[in-house]
Amino acid sequence: MSTETPSHAPGSPDPGHHVGTSPLPDRPGEEGHAHAHTAVPALSGSEARTVRAILSALVVPLVVATLVGLVVLWPGDSSLVGSQPFAVEGSSMETATVTSLDVEDCQDAAEALEGVSDGSFLDNAVCAEITSGDGEGLTMPVHIPAESLGVADVGDELQVMYAPEAVSMGTPYVFVDYGRGVPVAALAVVYLVLVVAVAGRKGALSVLGLVVATVVLVFFMIPALLAGSSPLAVTLVGSMAMMLAAVYVAHGVSVRTTTALLGTVAGVLLTVLLSLWGTRAANLTGSVDETAAVLTSLVEGVNLQALLTCGMVVAALGVLNDVTITQASAVWELHAANPSLSRTRLFTGGMSIGRDHIASTVYTLAFAYAGTALPLILTAALIDRSVASTVLSGEIAEEVVRTLVSSIGLVLAIPATTAIAAFLCRTTPVPQSSSSSSSGSSSGSSQGSV
């Protein structure tokens, strides 16, 4: 970078004062030149080719390994998905609409069953019009368990099971669940509209990336785990596939996004290692609730401890991607603002931003897990024992270790991403003449494609 003081017209800003947009001048006394560099491309032609070559050498093998892993671990017909019937033989799933919360309003239907029923199912029942199956159009009592009855209201859609053997207890229709299609669809539409309205094309692409990642989770990871494949292998391959799809679909193929992807990969690997150590060192079994017991009885040889590790990794993916994209963008923007910054200055400048991100993510996952496990925490709090014993009990300790492992992975992913981005940036000084000759170029050219 030229050290010659440029001439300036009377009344123009003194070059000894910082007027430009560079947040981090490289050396004292250079503030007057920093503003001229905002239009200079962060990478020259040869340097851009070098960066693309480096990133390609790292990412292409990762993509190939992920594709090979998908092929090798693909469950095919061996998956147990859908292998357990939902309704017992002779029963059928139907729909109904609540017409009254007082079972007396459909007493005629109940009286028709006198002599063959004891009416035990009528204590917690509502009147509902059957809207599918052989009983369509009939208004019948529908038994709803006490824990679900409190939220029932007239007009609610119900999923009910027609079970002929239940006639002996007062009604052949038994509550299964509420129909939630309309409110969930309404929320989804509002979400999509707001994302597109606020974030535009990038918002739409982000939603598409989420859809693609969800497809990987539903059609690969879950079936492969139920098919008995190695949970660790499925988690690594599935996580890589989800991140490749989500990052590139949402943000496009570029130097920035590829840098962020490599930071995410580093975070995932760290999280895997930490979760493996954490679950074993803390003797976490993953079998602390009834769901785990049911899964063990239905899937032979399932490793609940390994599944706990998988859950920790998958839970951290979204926030990992968030922090790495932010960090990669921060470093490239700093470099675009002042291309003469050294790699050390870029790293320290990026970490100044990263520390704020760390400060916010420290409690992000903690609050998320606390909210999810709130009933469990409340139940544990009822027991008369010390706080330490409660926190270290199997049920709570799983959530604590999950939070700590994910948080450590996030914290370490920030300096990893910052270091990768700083390493890829040009460090050669930019001559003053180059900055003036390229004043018409856009600072956005710093985002080269890979």
C-alpha cells in the first residue's frame, strides 16, 4: 500500500482523519486511505482461482464421500418405517366434528346401545358428528381421555377410531387425537409469506433448503437408523447431506458459503467427538423415558446411547449453520472494506463480531432445551432431594450434557470459521492506483463462486 499522502481539494476531508467505511485500519496513520478500498475486489483473478482451487479440493471430496455414504447406508426395503400397524385388526380410523360438550345431547345414540354396554366410556365423552366411514352423518358419543378433554370445544375436528369392541363400554368411537391440519397449515402459510416478504428471494431459498434438509432427515436418516445402520455413520453422512443441501440452496455456491460450510463441518465433527465422550463419561444411557423403552421393544438391537449422540448433533446443526454463515460474511465484509488488512487483523476483527455471537448463543440452546424439557424439570422439582442430585439425575443430565456439547461445538465453530475465511483472503497490499481505477466496481465482487 502506498504511504504517499494523496492530495485533496480545499474543503475536502483531511486525509489524516478516518472518513471511509473501513472498521479496522491496518496500521496507525492509514485511516485516511481506508475509504478508498471499499470498491476494490477482495480477490484478484489469479487469487480467486487459487481460492476456488483450495475450496474445491476440500469440498469436492466431502461431496463425493457424502454421496457414497448415502448409497452405502441407504436402507432400501430393510427399513422398519411403517412396520407397526396403527389400528388393531377390525378397527378403522375415522374423522368427526364436535357438536356438543355435553354427552346428554346425544343421549338417544347412547340409549340405543343399552343392554350391550355398561356406559363406562360416557363419563368423559362429547357429542360428535361422524364425517367419514360407515357411520358418516351420525351424531355419536366419542370418548375423550380426561387429559385431552379440557381443551375440547364445539367445532373441533377429531381423529377417532371405530372399534366395535368398544360398544360394550358405551360408544364404538374412541378419541385418538385432534385434527390440526387447518391451524398448522395457516401458521405455515403465514410463515412462508413473512419470510418471503421480509427476506425476498433469499428467504424463499432458505425455506427450500429447509425442505431439502427435512427430506434427508425423513427419507434417509430415520429409515437408516431403524434399519440398524451404524448411528454414528448415519449421523455424519446425514448431517453432511443436510448441510450441503441447506447451505448451497439457501445461499448459493460461493466462496463465502463454502467457507461457512467448512466451518460447519468443523463444528459438526467437534460436536460428534464431544457427544461421544460426554455420553460415555457421564454414563448416559438414553433410556430414561417410556419412548425409549417402547423403541427398544420394537427395534431389535437398537443402541439408545448412540441415538442420544445422534440427537445432540442434529439438534446443533441449525444454529451451527447460523453462526458459520455470519462469521464467514463478517470476515469477507471486513476484507472488502479494507483489503490491506493482514490475516491476523482479519481474524481478530472477525472474532470481535464472533464474541458477540458467542454471548448470544450461550443461552440460546440452554433456553431451547429448558423449554422443551419443562414438564420433566417441573416433575423432578417435586422430589425432595438436593438441587445437585436433581440436575445430575439421568433425565436432567441428558439435557444438561446435550446443551453443553452443542454449545461447545458452536463456540469452537466460530474461531474455526473465522480462521478459514481469514486464511483465504488476499493479504498483499493494494496500490492506491488500483483502488482509484476500480472505483466503479462493486464490493459485492468479493463473493466469488466456487
